[in-house]
Amino acid sequence: MEAAVTTCYRHPTYETYVRCARCDRYICPDCMREAAVGHQCVECVREGQRSVRQARTVFGGRVSGVSAPVVTIALIAVNVLVYLAELARPELVDRFGMLGRGMVGPDGAAYLYEPGFPELRTVGVADGEWYRLITGAFLHMPATEGGFWVTHVIFNMFALWSLGRLAEEQLGRARYLAVYLLSALGGSVLVYLIAPLDTVVGASGALFGLGAAFYVTHRRLHHDMREVNRFMAGFLIWMLISAGFASWEGHLGGLLAGGAVTLALAYGPAKHRTAVQVAAGTALLVLLIVLVVLKTSALTAGPA
């Protein structure tokens, strides 16, 4: 009596006598995948990969198999491209960087807030242009004839590359991007609260937030803090020095926002870590929005 012919469950025309070590179905060479014992079919291999727990960092971020810091590279690319756009159209700084309340005349030129001039229309966050709180963080001072302000974007991008790669690796892409954007927003909000008529641009608020994240994550990982403390001391000294020509409010706001959200990322309970982290980030975002609403009400109640 002849034995029954067995065929691959996926390719019925292919005769085979090899079984999947997991589901016991017959598989042909095209469907075989080597396993620790014998061979498995493609479906069992796929199911096994889904059941493998995703590796995560101490802070809950996924460990990516891609070594390149893609979020940091993307942020640098956006900043550089926006800066190149500014060189062609310098008015972008006033259009997307001015915060609290400015005015634009028929000629398109920007003015400080001056009530009583109907030919001037108000612009800024107080006039409903809330996007300026974020877009300003991707703008930098345009180059002058001497080229001095080119250093603004160069230094900031160097700092972003240095701090961002480490933060992205430790926090994971999504959490790192959240820290960056909340820090940028926190810097803009503090400027809006204290000096709403200023035109403030630059990634410095976000970078000070990454500096705070650098400190918090290293303390959480119990690293040697001597070098970290020196780094933070230099950051704080720079904030004081830059008060004469840059926005210390933006630096301080980014530092506080970045430190606050990273504390939640680093010290949230492991059992409900993601939920606590999302709640903390959302709470900070809501707080910043409330502060902007209150300041806007004060600005629009009368002359700034």
C-alpha cells in the first residue's frame, strides 16, 4: 500500500515531508524558517515575533534597531531649512516669531503695539496667532552684513546634536520629541508672560529643556554627577550672560518645562509608567495653555 502524498499547506502542488516544529503542518523549502529545534513555518515565526516583548529603555522608550538619531537629525534639518528660508525672506521672523502683540501697517512693516491707529492691524499671540509660540522656536536671527548672527543657528544646532542624540537614545523617540516641543513651548510661554512685545526666536528654550533632561536622566541612572554638574553650571552661567542680548525668559522657561516633564518620565511608577508620563505631559501642556489664555485676556483688556 502506497503512503499518502503530503504537500505544503501553503503550496499544495509542492510535495514535502517536513513538518513545522510548532504547528505540525507540512512545509516546503520556501516556507521553512530555521528555529532552535527543527524548522517553523512563516506564520508561526511571525506569531512568535509578536509575542516577544519589545525592549525598552529605563524611561519606557522603545529601543530602536536603527542606530541613527533620526528625530535629532530631522529637527536639525527643519531648523536649517527654515533659516535658509529666512535668508530669502527676512520678514518671516516678524511673521512667525513676534509673540504678544505687534502691529503691521499697509506696507507690511511691523510696529510695536500702538492703540489708536486704525490703519495698523494687530498681530501676535494676543490676536489669536497661537502658532507663534512654537514656530518661533524654529526660527533664528537672520544673518547681518557682518554675518554675526549666523553663529546663532550654528551654536544651537551644535548643542542640539550634542544633547539630542543622548536624549533620544535614553528616552526613546516619542518621549524625546515631547520633551523638546514642551520645552520650546515653555520657553515661549514665559517670554509671553514677562515680555510679550518681544520678538524672540531660536531653539534655545528647547535646548535648555534638553539640558535639564540631561541632568535628570543622569541622576536617575545614578551616573557620576560631577561632570553633569559642571555642564549644568555652565548652562546656568550662559543663561545669566545671555540676559544682556538674548531672552533669559525663554531659556528659563525651557529649562523649567524640560526639567518638569523629564522628572515624570524618569520617576513615574513602572507599573503604570506610560499612563503617568502621558498624564504629566498633558498636565504641563494644559498649564501652559491656561497661562497663555490668562495673559491674552490681560493684554486684550487694554493697552499693552
